[in-house]
Amino acid sequence: NGNLSRKPFNYRLAKRLVFRKVRKALGLDRCTRCYTGAAPITKDTLEFFLSLDIPLFELYGMSESSGPHTITVPDAFRLTSCGKVIPGCKTKIFNPDADGNGEICFWGRHVFMGYLNMPDKTEEALDADGWLHSGDLGKHDQDDFLFITGRIK
């Protein structure tokens, strides 16, 4: 049946009568999704945008990892998670505690080779196996979504 993916009538009515006006007043009437990065975003902010039918997707990475390392996408989404690792990349939680929190480390072809003419700083960031130590604390849930829980640097 081609109608299985249709949204309920009440939702479609609210979108037409309410969401559309609020989104237009905020200048978001043509927005279908937003991406955020650089800092964790609060659950309240995520819920606000979701209440306007605008999903906010999080990206996580560093300049040293050529940008994003994890991403949230429409079919793989958890509130306050920065998503799952991008294909071809690896994430490791270094020295996890009893709750699974540890330093987030990146590995992959997207990770930089080092800081130019700064071997000491490069050695601090990259370990002998090529893992980039982010200085961020995080953990994975049972479905491999990454959650940032703090900073160690």
C-alpha cells in the first residue's frame, strides 16, 4: 500500500495551520533540516526545533580529522547524540571508566599526519598506532551512537 508512509491527518493539518506560520516568522519556512557542530547542543534546543518539524542533526569532528567524523542522519538519530561514525572511519573510547566514558579517539584516512614543524604537539595528539586523541570525553550506547560527555583538555 502506497499510503503506509503518509503522516497522520492531524499532523498534516497542524503543519499547514501552525508550523508553517511559526517557521515563516522565524525565517525557517524553507528549512527542511539543520546541522550543528562545534559544541554540544542542549536537549531543549533539539526538542524546540523538532516541535517545529525541523530536525537538527549533529556533526562531530575536528580540524585534525578533516572535519566531521560522526554524523546524525534521518534514519539514525538519537537526541543529544552526535551520531554514528562515518564509513571508513573508526572511533575508540580510550581508557573507559565503569560507565563507558573515556577519551574519544579517531582513526582513518581523514586523520591528519601531524602539525607542521611541531613534533611535540603532534606526539601529544597522535599515538603510535595513528589514533587521534580528541581531548573530549564520550561513550557509545548499545547501538553505537556516540555521546559527548565532557572534556579532559
